[in-house]
Amino acid sequence: KYNDPPTQELLDIATALDPRFKMKYSSEVSQESVKARLTREMKEMTETPVMQMPAESDDTEEAKKKRRKKGLCSFFKVPEGTSPGGAGPALHPDEAITLELQAYLQAATLDTEEDPLEWWKQSQKLFPKLSLLAKKYLCIPATSASSERVFSTGGNIVTCLRASLKPDHVNRLVFLAKNLT
């Protein structure tokens, strides 16, 4: 539908980041370019630190964690980012990005009636970099300016002086006005 390649690429990426569709409606050629662009943007996010909003109060999450009493189980917890028992090397950032993207694409698609933003909120810990990209691309409002233009044309045709036009005549006049220009 869109002849502008940057617009089509933007729509392909937004569709890929929607867990209801993923790569379902993308051609084979565009799938590879979408994967490459998502990978590139995820790498750029890794290289550029994300600015965080300052805490509003002293009762931040970290302060609450420090104040909690430690139980016996806390001594057996494995710190985040390490594997249990210390076995296995840590993943290279490029490998982690590739695995995150592959895991997302292989995960089950969401039902079309479900809210994709709520899904991303719940899956943020599984796909941290992709969830940031989803916030970036899925915030674009889906609107159709052409329908607004048709209503505007109808309003210009049905004026106070032409208020007694029959609906069939109004439909024909709007059709002619939009299709003859």
C-alpha cells in the first residue's frame, strides 16, 4: 500500500514488534531486513546508556532492599547475571541480542484480542532490549487521515443552504468530489 520505503520499513518493524503478528505479514526479503534493523537498534541501545528518571523520594526500590532483613535463603541465592554453580561463560552482548530476538520470534503469538502493550509490560524481564524498542515503535498512533478528509468533504457539501439533500445525493457528491480531483 505504501510506496515510500522508509514508511514501509517503519510499519514492518512496528508489526514485527507487535506480539500478535510478529513476522506473519512480512515478505521473506523484508523479514531479513527487519531482523537486521532490530539487531542494529538493540546494539545501539547497548552502546548508548539509557537515561533514567531521578527518584522522586528516598524510598526507592534499592533502599527498601537494603533495609530488609536477610534470611537463611538469601545466602544461597545466585546473583543475577551469573549461571548457577558458576558454570559456563557469560554471553557476549551480540550473542545475547541475537538470542533475545530469536526467543521473541519463536515465542507463541498473542491472541489478536489481547493488548500488546500489556504483554510487553509483563514480558519486559524476558526481552529487556526488545521491550524498549516496542515502546518506541508501538507508541505511534494508528490513524487514517483519508477518512477525516472524506468527512470534511461531506461537511463542505452539506451546508445550511443544502441541508435538504437526500443521503443518496450526498453520497454521490462526496464520491465525485473525492474521485475527480
